[in-house]
Amino acid sequence: MKRSLTLYTTLILGGIFVFLPFGSAAEFSFRDGGANKHSLKAYRWILEQPDFVHYLLVTLKLTVIAVVITILLMVPTVVWLHLRAQSLRPLMEFLTILPLVIPVVALAIGAQSAFPTWLQSTEYELSLMFAVLAMPYTYRTLDTGIAAIPLATLTEAARSLGANWFNTIIRVILPVIRSAVIGAVFIATALSLGEFTLTVLLHWDTFPTWVTSISQQNIVGAIALSIFSLAAAFLILIILNFTIFGARTKKVEE
Amino acid sequence: MPETVEVEIKGATSRGTLNRRNLLVLLPLIPIFVYLGAFFLFPMSRVLFDSFKSNKGEFTLENFQIVLHNPYRLAFLTSIKLGLVSALTAALPGALFAYLIEIKGSERIKKLVSSLSGVLSSTGGVPLAFMFIAAIGAQGSATTLLKNLGIDLYSGKFTLFSFTGLVIVYLYFQIPIMVVVFTPAVKALRNEWHEAATNLGATRFNYWRNIGIPILFPSFAASFLLLFANGFSAYATARAMTVGNVALVPLQIGSLVDGNIQVGGANIGKALAMGMVLISAVAMIPYLVIQRRTRRWQS
Amino acid sequence: MRKHLIVGVAVALSAAVLPSVTASSANAASAICTAPNLQAAGGMDALVKAAKAEKQLNIITVPRDWANYGEAIDAFQKAFGIKINDDNPDGSSAYELQTIKTAPASKQPDVVDIGITHTGAEAQDSLGRSLFTPYKVANWKDISTDWKDANGLWYGDYSGSISIAYDSTVSPAPTKIADLTNPAYKGMVALGGDPTAATEAFTSVFAAALANGGSLTNVQPGIDFFAALKKSGNFVSVPATGANYASGAYKIALSWSYNGPGAIASAAKIGKTLKYVTPSDAALIAPPYVQAINAKAPHCAAARLWEEFLYSQNKGLTSKTITTADTKLSGSALFAKLQGGQNIWALGAAHPIMEAAMKTKGTLVTPPAGFEIPKGQKTYSPSFDQVVAARDVVNKNWATATA
């Protein structure tokens, strides 16, 4: 593998752009009563909060459900659109970009006026809405990923070689759309972990809203919590990437 | 006697007819339509409905007339400008970066970049604003560092809390979104094609002109549209970084529908939301034209 | 046969008695929910007893460091053992009303604290009925008629003035709004938020108008003032939050006086010294916020007890000095010993609505130093209509002026 100067320069420049803001805020979160003293005081304060674990689990639970809904709903849809219903793709693209364009404030008002009471009384309402909010990104990721693959050709080839539908899906389609699915999962996860505005407007309490309310009088604590949230989300995605999604990459590359 | 020959007209389809084949095609799409219908279109229909209502509940077009004038007109123009500039500044760097990582990066770098992009794509609002203030605000760490090196960021008119500042801060999530959405397309550009093209005598330029770019272009256009819509409708970050000095439609909707000063303007806010939908529909037109052209090429 | 007869009679008797038993407790419950004053609610002892039985109180958009509300919440919870749930502390008045209109029963607030401009058509449901239920607190007559609904649907609670908040390192120290044009303040002056969305920022623009040749009917000079400040580079268009202050994004801000004590304490925690001063060229006292009880309040007794508490003019025990022995006292005895909401707000540098009456009676505590309006300084208080007119001007012109 040729050592690429371009790659490493780009990575360094990119790294600076990413970590300068993050690092500056992180330095802040380690402050202890002024700019000259640093400690883990704010982070210890976080862990001492009685509801910390509770709200973390609430958000994790809602995120997992939202991501599962996304996969079950979006992957078959986009695959089918590319295989058999190409003409409907423009309509789907327009429909799926709408949740992005409509401000969350307006969507929340619509939801409050329209949804039946039983739906508004369960926090799983949020998972359903997270999947909607993630749809512009998840649809795009799956769509652009699958569009660049000759999926129809591959599928027909597999079928004409004698594979039944089940084998075609498992051995041909799924491996080939893998990276698109992973991208969609990541975006849906990150979005659900951090979703704030809709949660507040629908009167629910998740980790992000708890962070805001608990840090009303603790400026450094508030910053520490947002740094923590970002770092935790990153950790979750890294773990996913190196375990569940990591295993069989080599094989697919062949 | 001349024989009548049955000629099958190439390309003739039975599109649009309600036959069994077309219905079977639609069947697997029922879940997504039902889901979107119930959890998105249904709530939004209330918003659409209310945008035509006056405060007394009567049908009126007045809300739409109001949003055609300032300060709403200014906000539409600024929001569209912000969406375009943000998409332009993020799409190409994002695409190039995604390509570079895919082609030259090791497995570990690829995984690191994809995880990082996933996380950064959802940053925004108060935390993001604070990160940039802490870095390049008036007393930011980078500002102080540059000052010690003799460069004063604030000697001129630069301020982070302006249109320009928003474009800079938006890059923090727009570029990662580009990377996440565009990488799968790059991954599909097989190395074999490049080798085959080279073996057939194509130069690098030829490869890109005839194979690389045409294949990637539809995906690039789709990603660009997403970035535009994202920049156009971003709310939390703009709210955390300005005090009404940059007129943006999402902020105005927030003030009308969820503020402390405007009273009785909720339906105007809903008309503004419908305006945003209309603009996105119009933005899709050039995109659909591009898609049509490339689809012809692809099939 | 006999056994059946006995069972039959027992069933018949219970069928006759039970409805009236449940009806009387239901009557008791609904009686409290429509009680328009303390007397109708059965007196303080009965009210406290009923409130304690409800165990909870739902409030909405109440920041703890706003006018010392945190102390009110803590004292109430500790004294009566009633848990207070605060929905979205940073929310808006529109959010409060929207919640009443659309939230499911479990999420309904018991009481609201909204801007007075939101008491019109906004505070009615689709059939034109008020969202609130009338209730006149024991001290009702001490609230000025300008700031309360004649039928008791809503009533002013506290108001504030606009102060200049500044970091102690700023030199020279500003004393009036006109000072803010000093070139020494380049890149330092900020507003609490967007004047078209946030009351604090809007009132600041109003104060700037008064300081620059405007009046209660002419707010344009305030907008022009900030436009000029932006051009000269003094005005930095960042929201003046605590975190932004901590990171040095701004050093001077126009702010509610009653955010002062909380902000100063917060700043001290991170090693900074924040100071507040009433501008000598514009002492603007804004119209008060108003309290109201939700017609759909899930905890009717707790809601009324909270209102009586907020409008109590007593001096007494704070959250730090209430003992367990105190909590065992009878309802009215305990209530009489507690520091009332009016004084709690006064200690938060707000102007409680009953300030004038309390000054006469000598029951007002000494407000924190540095927030009083200097003796002899003329104060301005816009009327409801003047606020509405000014709001329309700001909405139209702010964005273009400060672009």
C-alpha cells in the first residue's frame, strides 16, 4: 500500500477541523472554578446525579427501537424500489425529504393535534417519530448506495444461476448493500440519541432533555454533559463498527 | 396477400393501468406508505389545513398573502441562500473526502471515519454553537493562539454570529452527512472498472469523464439536495447563534408558533411551513431532470 | 333461601349506599376543582389536607434561577411534601398554552405563568371558552385592577426591570444604556435573545428606545440604537446565555433584573464576577407575568394551595429553615409560618405584584442590594396596548435593521 501524502494531509486537516471545536469545549468541561484549574469535578457531578442512568437507558431503549423500525421499514422498501419500481423513486424521494424540510416545531404541533390520546400517552411515540425524522437521511443513504450497484443485474444473474429468492437475498443482495445499511443505521442511531426539540415539544423526558434541565445552574456541568453525549455516541458507533458490522468485511471485499 | 405481422413495440409498458402486475409491484411498498401516512402526512395535514384558517377558524388566503411580504420574504430569500451556500461548501469537499478515504484508507481508518461522520452528522444546536464559540469566539482557544502568532481574527468585521458564521458552523455536520450518504456510492465504483478502462487504453481523464463521474453524479446530486434541504431548514443551531439578525424561515416559524412575543400568528407560521415544502418541491425539479437523463444512460 | 335473601339485601343496601359514598368523594373532588376562592375550598386546613392527598403539582416552563423560583419550589415541596413536576423549564408562553390545548391528561399543567399578552384569544379553546378556571387568592384586593382579570381567570404575579449586566473586568463600568456606544466596548454588548421571540430581549429594545429619545409609544429609536451599535461593532449578535458569557463571547448584556442573583451566583462558580446595575437613563418596569389555574388541572387542591403560597405576603421560614416539626403542624399554622411567594420573588430582585401594598404594611423584605431602582429615578411602565404596538414594529423592522 503506497503511503499517501494526500490521505494523511487530509486526515490531519480534517482532524484539526473536527477536534478544535470539540477540544476547546472539552477543555472547558474540565475547568474547576476558573480557567486555571482543571479537574474531573464536572464529570463526577454527572455520575452523582440520581437520574443519570435512568434517562440514559430511556434514550438507549427508544434509539434501539427507532433503528429497528428504520431497518425493517426502509431496507426492503429501497431494495424493492430499485428492483421493480424504479418509476416510483422520484415520488419517494420527495416524500422522504419532507420530514427534513418541515420544521420540527410545526411537526410537533401537527402531531399534538392529530395523534390519538393513546398514542400520545406512550413514550414509544418518540421512537416512531425518530424513524420519521431520520428518514430523509436513511432513505438517501440507502438510495445512493444501492443506485450505484447494478442490483437488478446481480439479482437476475443469481436467479438465472438457479438461486431461489431466499438465497438471493441472503447471499447476493444483503452483502452488496451492507455499507449503505450501516450508514443508515449510524445516522438513525446518532439522530435518535441526540433528538431534543421534538421530545420537548411532545412533553417527554429523555437523556438530552434531562441534560438541559439538570444543568440550569451548572454551566460547566452542562458543557460536560454535551461532551459526554458526543463521546458516548461515538463510542457506541465505534463498538458497532468493530463488532457487529466489522466481522466479515474481508470476505465481502474478495 | 400481405401477412399481418405482430411487432412488439419496444419500450411499451402497461404503466398506469390497474392490472395485476402493477398492483403486485405496489404491494411491498404499502408498509412505507402507511407508516409515512400515519406518522407524518396525517399530522402535517393538520398544519396544511390550519394554514388556510384565520384566527377565527374561517377559510382565508390571508396567511399566504402575509408571508409574501417582509420580514417573511427576506427570510425565504436568506434561507434559500443559506441552503445553497451550505450545500455548495460541503458537497464537494465531502465527496472528495469520501472518495479519498475509500480508495486510499485502511480498514481501520474507514471504520473510524464512518463512526465519526455518523456522530458528527447529528450535532447542532446549543452544544455545537458553544464548541465553535469556545474555539473561534472572541476569547476562543484558537483565537488566542492565532493572536499570539500575530493574526487577529477580529480585526475586521468578522463575527461568528452572522450568515458567514452559520455557513462555517454548518460545515461541522454537513460534511459528515455528505460522507455518510455518499460513501456507499463510492464503494460501488469498483476498482475493476478502473483497471478494465486502463487496459482498454483510457487515460485517467477518460475514465473519470466517461465512467466515474456519470456513475457517481446521480448520487452526488441526491446528496447535494439533502444538504440543501438540511441547511435550508436547520433551526436549533441558527437559534443558538443569532438574535434575529439573520432572517431565517425556521426561526420565524419558531417565534410565531412557540415564542413569547408573537401572539395569534400560529397560522401564519403554518403557512410559512407550507412555503418551505413548496420551495423544496421546486428544488427537486432540476434534480429530477438530472435523474431522468442519467437513468436513460444507465438502462 | 334465607342466605340468598341476606346476600340480596346486602347487595341492595351497598348498591344504594355506594353511589352516594363515591358521589360525595367525587363531589368533594369536583368541589375543589371549581372552588373560586379559599373559602369555597373549605379554608386553609382543608385545602392543605386535600393538596397533600393529591401528592403532586404540575408546573410548566419555570426556570429555577428565574426570580428565585427555585426557592419557592424547594420550600413548597419541603413544607407540604408535594412533589413538583416542571415541564420544559426553558419553554415559552405559547408552549404553555399549546400544552393545555393538546396534551393528554397526564401531561396537563396545574398552573401556568405566562406573558400578559397571551391572555387574549390565545387563552381560549376552539369554542371560545377560557382555558383557565377562576380563582381569587386571599389577598386578591392587593393586586392592581390593571393587571388582573375581573372574573379571576388570570392575575399578575411579578414584573421586572431591565438591568445592565456586565463583567467586572469591563472598564469603564457602564451606568446607562447610552454608555454602550463607547468604543471601549467593541464586541462586548449582547441581548438575551431575539426580540421577536424573547420577552427579555424585546423589553431591552424598548428600554433602549426610552434612553434614546423614544417613548412608550415609539420603539423605533431602540431598534435604530442597536442597528448603530452593530455597525460600530459594539453589538455582538450572540444570545446572552450563561455558557456564552463563560466562554467570553460577550461581556455586557441587557437583562431582566430578576435574573441577576442567579446569574451572579452561577458566574461566581466559574470564577467570574458579574455585576448588575439599573440604567440611569431608562428604568423600564415591564408588564407583569400572570398566573392562572388550568381548567383541566389534574391536581386542583395543590394548584390552589400553590397560588395561595405564591401570593402570600408573609415573612418566615425558607427551604433551608423549615424543620420536620414544622411540617407536622396543621395546614393553616404551617402556611402562616412560611415565607410567602411575594417575598421570595422580592429576594430574587423581581417586583412582586403586591409590592406597593406590602411596602405600606411593612411586610416587604429588603430586596438584594444593587437591584433597586435608585430613589427619585423616573420609572416607565408600558400598558398592554403599548406593548402590542411596539411588538408589531419590532417584528417588522428588527431583521433588516441588524442584518
